[in-house]
Amino acid sequence: MKKVILKRFLNAIPLLFIISIIAFLLIKLAPGDPIQSFVTPDMNPDDVERMRKSLGLDQPIYMQYILWLQNILTGNFGYSIITKRPVLDMIIERIPATLGLMGASLLLSLIIAIPLGMITAVKKNTIFDRIANFFAYIGISIPGFWFGLMLIYVFSLQLGLLPSMGMRTVGTDSIWDVMKHGILPATVLAFQNISVYMRYIRSSTIRQLDEDYVQIQYAYGASKRHVLFNHVLRNVLLPVITIIGLSIPNLVGGAFITETVFSWPGLGLLGVTSIFSFDYPVIMAITLFSSVMLILGNLIADILYSVVDPRIRLRG
Amino acid sequence: MAEKLLEVVDLKTSFYTGAGEVQAVRGVSFQLEKGEVLGIVGESGSGKSVMAKSIMSLIQSPGKIKQGDITWRGENLLGKSEKQLRAIRGNEISLISQDPMSALNPVVKIGKQMTEVIIRHQRVGKKEAEKRAVDLLGKVGISSPEERLKQYPHELSGGMKQRIMIGMSISCQPELLIADEPTTALDVTIQSQILNLMSALKDKEQMALILITHDLGVVAENCERVLVMYGGLIMEEGPVKELFQNPKHPYTEGLLRSLPKRSNGVKERLVPIQGSPPDLLNPPQGCPFADRCPYVMDKCAELPPYFKVDSERKTMCWLHESEEGDNHE
């Protein structure tokens, strides 16, 4: 088992390598010369040329890439053009905010979607099922940024219940305060996932309820409740692990927009601000970091799947 | 006459689908005595399995028991609450289904699935239930039972799974075991092992057995009495030996003629029954077999009653009207 996991990790390395090339090239292709951010009005063209040389920007593109990769592998992500701080520090201080938000929204969506999906499956074609499905369609269709703005309008502006932006109130330092700030962004991030998960769990439960083993359980005197929670639930949850793995890209992408709407000081917001200020080292680092997160997420889903499903055993 | 265990009177079960009402069982009556082995034969769609499920009140929406009485040891099952039924299912009446591959939950260990049933009905602790499960697996001929309990269904073969299902089904000493095509999904050598096991257990546990199958050979070897079902109705009923030797219904006759015979080395062509079974969405007014029957008469447009051909046999066919005319029910 350990060997297999190690092997999977090693398999992920070439993928990361390719992603690093793409991230690097995309930035190179983007308009704007990074040297511009270093140019001050009192510099003459010779100074600019010297600057270019000292930054390694006069080298051919593959050399630039190799230099960049070398630095990254030794943990040097460079310095932000804007803040002049080490990129790695900037990213590390943002990670808890983003992971916290993603975790909270994932938890929220599962807590709501699993029971809702199973109940709608059991009550298939009843009014309850129809209403839940109606909302699921709405959830899938509503764009996150609009939903976020609406939530801010209702809960922050009109009702004044929840803060509309940031992660902490200045001067307070309590978990409750952070949670209060997180409720709206986590809801926005979770909303779409709830709809997708719910519909998935519903159809998966319906399929399971038709299985022979469910009939047999009834024939041996099991109650509906027992069959649902002790037999069907396990079978339903297996594929859910996979869709969670698959929805990590959504969460990462959604975090960019949601964090911007709510000024949540996470990686997404950092990414968006860096893009607008052509802060290349930060953009590249965030691209790489998001990819690592994706690959890791899917890897974990893979491994988890084989742990919980006795029929699947990883082979190297 | 032995003690009456189960009596089914005029049972009708339908499924309400988008296309209309599918009348799967259209008025079936029979009795079962303590310790008896009753065979129910018929082709796919004749209503055998639906009837078995109806007896255990396992019909689920969109299906419904429309009419009839099911009396189990003197009590009407159809009047019972879900909770009372649960106390009977798996405990007094048990079931083995057709496909052992899908009858066990794939992600729950064998031991857990078996002990659950024992704990539910016998009110014993986990330790005791495990001990009983081990005994049961021994009884159904499974080697190293302790290890099997820790395994998942996919780790076992089809025959083993069916043995485990049998072990599970008899874990609470039921008085009636309904085996719905218990050997259809297994290969031939395993089939006879499973059937032998079942008849041995039936004697040991003194339970009645309803063996549902489309295999006439299985019925001939294992059953005492047989019901022949067609189009949601019982066409003929009687003791196995007499019924097979001297069928009183053209459908039974047709079934027997479509079987290969190897008795005296003479090559004989099999005679299939022409046509196809009736559409249960719009079942015929008259005899359901009339369309395919070689002896069809004008009268067959009307549904025949049962004619008693002798004290133990009855058939639903006008051919026997004159024979035993004054005897019909």
C-alpha cells in the first residue's frame, strides 16, 4: 500500500513539470514587459539594459525557465514586484484563509447534500423531491459572483447581520469573528456544490435502492431506516469521494471569484490582485500552487477510494 | 391432513406504470402445509416472483396487492403493520433470491450481514450471533467459516455466496423458505449441490419450502406438489409425479414436450410452444393460454373455473369440464 502511494506521488511529478512549463510560457506570452515595473523616470536606456541583464531577462527563454525552475526547487519563488516581499512568504500567509474557506464550504455542502440527496431519493417524485430539485437547478445555474453580491445586499446591507468583507474585524481576534466573516463566502462556494452533490447522491441512492441486496435486506426483516443508513449509505458515499476530488478545481476556481467579491484575504484574492498589477512571480507561484493542490486532491481521492471500497485495491 | 401453514386466496397484485396497470398476479389461490415442498413453475413474466414477494408483503411502489387474503398460521398477513411484518420476515418466512452475486451488500463484510439478521430476530449479543453464524456456515458446507465472516462478498464464488444466502435465510429457523430461482445464476454442477443442500436442510430444520423455478427437472426432483403458473394465474395444480406423467392442462403438456428426453436413445425433436405469453397490461378476457393452445375452442374466450380432476388435482381448462363437470369450485 505504502509503495503504491509513493508510486502515485512519483507519477504526479511529470505532470507538475508540464504544468510548470505551461505556467511559465503563459506568463511570457502575456502582454506587458516585466522590466517596466522596475523602470523609474531617471533611468537612461543603458540603465534599463543593465537592469534587464541583472534580472536575467536578456537570456533565451529556455534558460529563463531553467533558472526559474532551479530557484523554485530550492524554495526560492522570487520577490513580488509590487510589495518586494518574498513570494513564498506571501503565499504561506494566505494558505490558511483559503484552505479554511474551502474546507468549510466542502463540509457545508456535504452536510446539506447527503441527507437531502437521500431524502429526495426515498421520496422520489413527491412534492418535496420536486421542490428540492427545482432549487438544485437554480443552484447550478446561478453565477457565484452574483449570488455573493445578493447575499451581501440582503445579509450585510439590509439586515446588517453579517460582515460583507474581509476576514477579521479590526481590533478583535476571536474564532467566532472569523467564522462570522466566513459564513457568506463559504455559502456562495458551497451553493453550487450542494446542487451538484445532491443530484448525484439522489440518483445514486435511487440506483442502490433498486439493487437486489436492498430487497433481500427487507426480506430479512430490516427496517427502511436500517437499510438506508447501514447499507445504502455506504454504497452511495463511495462515488461521492470521487466527485469531491473532481470538484476541487471548482473550489479553487470559485475561490478566485468568491474571495474577490468578499475581499477574503486568501490565495484567490492574492491571485486576482497580482494579475491586475502584472506581479509575475506571484502569479506563477499561485498557478503552480493551485495545480499542486488539484493533483494532491485527486491523489487523495484515489487513495481514499481504495481504502473505503473493499472491491478496489490499488495495484502498482 | 397436516397442519395448514399458509393459505393464499384470490391474490391479485398489479403494478401501476406509466403505460397502465400491469396485472402481474391475477387471482391466485393455494395452500401450503407444514414441512411441505411446493414447486411453482412458469416462464418469465408468469407472476411467480411477484407472488413470492406478495406473500412477504415486499411489493413496493408502483406495485400493489390489489385484492386477496394471505393467511399465515391463522393470521392475516395483509392486515399487519410494517413493524409486525418485519418481525415475520427473515424470522418465520425467509427468502433466497435468484442472483447470489447481487444479493449481498458488496461493501459490508459477510459476518456483519449475517449477524445483523440473527441479532435482529433472536435478540442475542454480538458474540453469540457470531458463534451462530459460524455454525450456520458449517451447516451449509463452507470451510473455515471464521475467516469467511471477515471477507467481503466479492472475495467468494457464486456457489459460496448462495450457500451463505441459504445460511442467512435459515439463521432464525424459519417455518417457510421461499427460494426464488435459487440456482438459475449458478452453473450446473453447483446447482445440484445447492439443491441437495436445500432439501437436506429442509428435512433437518423441518421447514416448508416454496421452490420457484422455470426448470421442470428441479421441480421433479425436489418437490412434492407443483403449481403451474401462466399469465398471472395458476393453470394447474397437483402432486408432482401425477402432474408430470399425465398433465391436465395444454400448457403443462406443452412445457413437458419442450423438454429434451434421453430415456431410450431415440432422437426426438423438441416441440416448442408457439407464440408468446399474454400482455399483462391488457390480459385476455378468457383463458390466457388460448392464443397458443392447440386445442383451442370457442368456449376459451371465457375464463374457465378450476375443475377438480381428482381429489388432489385441479386445472383451469375447459377440456375437463365434461370430465368432472359437477366438481368445479
